[in-house]
Amino acid sequence: MAHMQEPTQQSNRLGLLAIYVALFIIAIDISAFSPAIPAIEREMNMNITTSQWVINGYGLVFGVMVVTGGRIADIIGRRRTFIIGACIFLIFSLLGGLAVNVPMLLAARAAMGIGAALMWPSILGMAYNLMPEERAGETGGLIMAICGLANTLGPVVGGVLADLLSWRWLFFFNLPIATAAVYMCWKYIPIDTPYDPNEKIDYLGVLTLTGSLLSFLLALNFASENGFMNPLVVGLLTSFLLFTVAFVLIETKERDFALIPQDIIKNKRFFAAGAVTLFTSVTFFSVILYLPQYLTNVRGFSTIQSGLSLVPMMVAFGMMSFIAGKLYLRTGGKILVCVGILGMSLGMFYLSRLGEGYNYILGLIILGAGLGLFNPSTTTMVIAVVNPNRASLASAIIYMLKITGGAVGLGVNAAILGFSPDITSGISLAFEVNACFAFVGFVVAFMFMSAPRIPEREGG
């Protein structure tokens, strides 16, 4: 590891800049496409149950692959994994922007998720390596701030590009930024020694989990058009069950090398946090996808206006995330998590009352504040309830559950819209269902989540 000491302070700064730029484009890609979906639907002649895959395909692959991305980084090195992931992200951003049909567009978005899943864990590891140990907390705070900024700017950037140029520029926007990040990483970040070259990757676990989730989501997609008794839907649901059983059997056999290791699954407090994350994850994704749909297609908003409409939620999210970090030391995590989930549930229910005027803004602020209390507090609690050597893996698994849970939730929402007589009633019902999901998460959190307070963990 002596090689890590050679770079100058200037090259360290440029290396960190490359890392933060890459982090920005990964985070912004989750929210930037939301206001552009109606424009993509019009050009590609897609319905709403198909267009959700533009966000869902990226999120699903990213979520399932992110833990594996971390393990690949341990085996071949973070810098190399980052460059491979960024190149995949670059190539498929170009192909997405040049897409001539729906399959090409959706395949490009899914492949971008693979690139992002390789980049994300590498980014975290490289950032901490380039900063002195005493500034690790500052690094973590800056990473969260960049993610918050990207999530806030995403709908605005997406709306402006889609309105003034074309939705295709959301893909092309990535090209110069990702190219610069790859070059700067190659030039200024030193080659690192693999952390654990003997690490095994649970490829069968990744394949069976992906097959399970994809079969379930496709079944919901086709059921909204053809009914649940359609032979294709029945076949997909059967496939979902078979893949799920295979995944459980594989995970049991793999033990320590499993996608979700046995010691983490058997940790009851971690299990509760994972269940809560699954029940609440759809709230954020459903709002960034379906509120712009409603505002554009029903209320007649421009793409820029529908993108700007999401800013109150993002601002409330960012502000409360900052406040939550201060409050955690005083209250512990459980009360913040429970209050946050209640805010998410109330915000979703308020948003389900779609109508004239700008009443939805209050619902967005309540939802954003709830998300801001919930997300950082849950992550901190998860780290507190596992062994220190499992902290990074545990937080990656929670992130995986958040993204994949959001993808499954969007699939359920899309099915609700597919069975509804019109877009307004469909979105309203989907938001009500999401509010109920969040409330179930609150019950689970209230009854089963717990963790030592930080001062107690440090021994006072």
C-alpha cells in the first residue's frame, strides 16, 4: 500500500474531484428522467406501464448489482472497477441517447445500472482512501451532500434538457462528464492493492434474484393489460416462485459468500431494518415518476414546470437529513425513523388527494421531511447493530433493498394504473396504497427496530 502515499496533495484533490463528479452523475440519473417520461412516451409511443421501466430498469439492475460491485472492487481493486463501470455507463448512455426503439432504450438503461453498480462502491472506497483518516466524517458528509444536490437538481436538469433540446440529451449529458471522470481517475488516482483478492462472488444468487424480481415485475406489467389468468402472466408468476426458491436455497448454501450472508440475515434488528426499508422504499420513486406524469398529462404543465415541482420535496429532504444527523445523538435512531415514516405515510396520503391548485406542494414537503429523517437514521442504526467488519456490507445491503424495493413498488403501482379507468384515479389509488405500505413499515419499526445510541456505543 506504499503506492498510496506517493500522490501529491494537488493530485489527491483532482482525484477526489473525479470521484465526486462520477457520484453526481450516478445520483442525478435516478431523478433526472422523471419529468422527461411523458416526452419519451410520446416519441416512443409507450404507455405508462412500459415507460416506468426507464426508471425501473436502471434502479432494479443497480440495486441488485451494487453489493456484487463492492465485492468485485475488493477482488480486482477499486480504481480498476470504477473505470470499468464508468466505461459501461458511458457506452450505454450513448446507445440510450441514440435508441431507435423501446427495447434498445430500456436495455441501455438497464446496462447503465450495471455501470453505476460497479462505480458506486468503488467511489466510496476511493474517496475515503484519498482523505486523511481524521477527515473521514467530512468525506461522508460531502458524499451525502453531493447526492442530495444531484437529487435536487435532477428533475430541474431533466426538465430543462427535455424541454429545450430533447429527452435524448439526458443521456448525452453524461458523456463529457463521465469521460472527464474516467480520465481524471486514470491520471490522478493511484492503483490500489485489491482488498480481498480471494473474495467469492455469488453469481448464482445475483442471477436468481434478478430472475425472480424481473419475472414478478413483468407479470404485473402484462397482467394490467391481459389479466392475471393470461397464460404468459401465470408462467411469469410461476417463474417468480421458482427463482425465489432457488435464490433462498443458494443463499443458504453459500453462507458467508452469499449475496446476503447468514450472519446478517439472522440479525433480528438488521432484519427489521431491512423489512422497514422494503415497505417504505416505493414512496420516493413513485412520486418522482408519477407526479410529473399527472402534472404534464392532466394539468398541462411543461416539462420544466413538472421538474421544478419536485424541488420542494428535495429541499425538505436535504434540510431534514442534516437536522437528523444532529438529533440522532440526542434521541437515538428509533424515534427519528418512526417520525420519518409517519411523515412519509402522511405525505403520500396528502398527495393522493390530487386536485386543482398547488396543494400538492405541502404533501411534497411533508414527504421530503419524512424521507430526510428516515434515510440517514436507518443507515446509522444498521451500522450500529452489526459487527464493525460488516458495516460497509450491511449499508450496501440496505441500499440494495431500498432500490430493489422501490423497483418492485413501482411495478405494483404500474399495475394499479393499468387497471384504473384514467391516469388521475390510478395515480391517486397508487399513492394511497403507498401510504399504507409506509404505515406498515411504521408498525414494524415501532415494534422491532432498535439500536444503541452513538454515545453508548462509543462507551460514553
